[in-house]
Amino acid sequence: MNESQVVSASRQWVEEVVVGYNLCPFAKRELVKNRVRFVVSEAENEDELLQALQSELQRLEDEPDVETTLLIHPGVLQDF
């Protein structure tokens, strides 16, 4: 899958499962407002993933129009 397909599949999962089953009462509102950032990490190990997480946390601090980030990491934590 390319990055666009990964983001699309992840967004669909959030819409169908998280919003569909009302697992997070705020998710639908933020999706509709396009305030959820979907980002695919190219991290290949846990240290790189931690750096990506730190970058996304900083982005949330710097960009108040982004409510949350879904950090997608297809190359790390495969056994989780």
C-alpha cells in the first residue's frame, strides 16, 4: 500500500469503528471539521518512531487548528 492508501484505510477504520461504535464521542466532530491529522511514519525502529511522535506532539502545540494526530506506523511495533 502506498501512503495515500494507508491514510485512506486508517481514516475509514476511524469512521467505521471509532465513530461508528461511538468509542470516542468527540471523534466525529473533529473528523467533520477536518481537525484530525493522519500521518504515516517512515520509522523503521522504535527510536525513529519516538522521534516522529515527538514531532507530532510539537506540531499539536504549534498548530492549534489541529485537534489530534493519528500517527500511523506500518514499519514498527508489528507484534503489538
